[in-house]
Amino acid sequence: MIGFQASAQRKFEVWNKNQMGVQLSEKLLLKVSEKVHYRPKSNSLESYYGDLFLSGPINNWMDVRVGYRVVKSRTTDRSWRTEYRPMFRMDFVKKQKQFLLQTYSRMEYRMYKSIDDYWRYKQGLKLQSPKFTPWKLRLFTTEELFVKLNGDGTHMARFYGGIDSAVGTRSKISAFYLLQKSKASGQWGNTDIVGMKLYIAI
């Protein structure tokens, strides 16, 4: 059980992610994405990244991905820090009466020039509703936990609620609200986030 003690300061951010998928073969998919985190109050970017993933199914309920990400993020003194992140992820999907349940685990190694590198583990759970309306909308809720494996333990949790929608046969758009709880200097802080994700398949 994890307890969260929130600090007084609460932040607000807007996230936007664009992703493109290229089917390399019957079972091999390449995904390339970019994402930005923007803070309206200070009119500033907090972080942005680019990454790529190569994925393929093991069977009809399990998928494996390997990827690499380069991240630029703000430090406490507002300077930029660069991170290089190789990643390995496994996804498990189960359908039950038109509901879709997805669990996923990601192991990543976060590499920096100015601070120590460390391993981090991410665990997520997503539940999607059956499709409804002519636009094939799906409501979804997601929970994610991030655990530093350098002794610091759980340092971030995310709780999503949103809508997925198919746009034609080759694209999908998602809109969501997210509450992010993150720990810094021993205290938990809250960030309210609204975001959008666009996916296009080629």
C-alpha cells in the first residue's frame, strides 16, 4: 500500500503526443513518436522527447516491445537536462464481453551526464469500455506506477480518465485528464494534466 502526502503547491500542464506506426512485416511494427509537456502558467515547455519502438506479438494476448527515447526536461533551476533511455516493455491484453483489459510492464535504464544513471520500472493497467456511437468511441481509465530501482522506490503515480476514438481505418485520437502524483525531496506534489494523443498508421 502506498500513501501520498500532498504538498500545498498544485501544478497544471498540457500534454500532446503524436505517433506514427509503420508495419514492417506481418508481425513487426515500428512506432515513432514525439511528445511535449507544456505549463500554461509560466508559458514554458517542461519536457519534450522523441522515441521509437519495435514491437511484435508473441501470441494473441501478449506483445513485446524494445525502444529508445531521448528526453529534454527542466531541472529545479530551470536549466535543461538530457536523458537517454533504452526500454523493454511487455503488454498483456484480455477481452471480456467487449471490454478490453490491458496490463503492461516496462523496464528502462535512465542515463544522464550530470547525475547518476539508474533503472526504473513502470507498471500500468488500462480498462476500455465497449465501442459506442458511430465514431467508435471507447471510454478508458488507466493507473500507472513508477518505481526507481536505485533505492528510492515508488516516486510517481498517474491516474487517467479519457476517450479513445477511431478516425477512419488508419488513425486514432485520444483525449484525457490525468492526475499525476510525484515525489521530490521527500514530499508528494500533484499535477493536473489534460492531454491529447494522435496515432497514424502507414
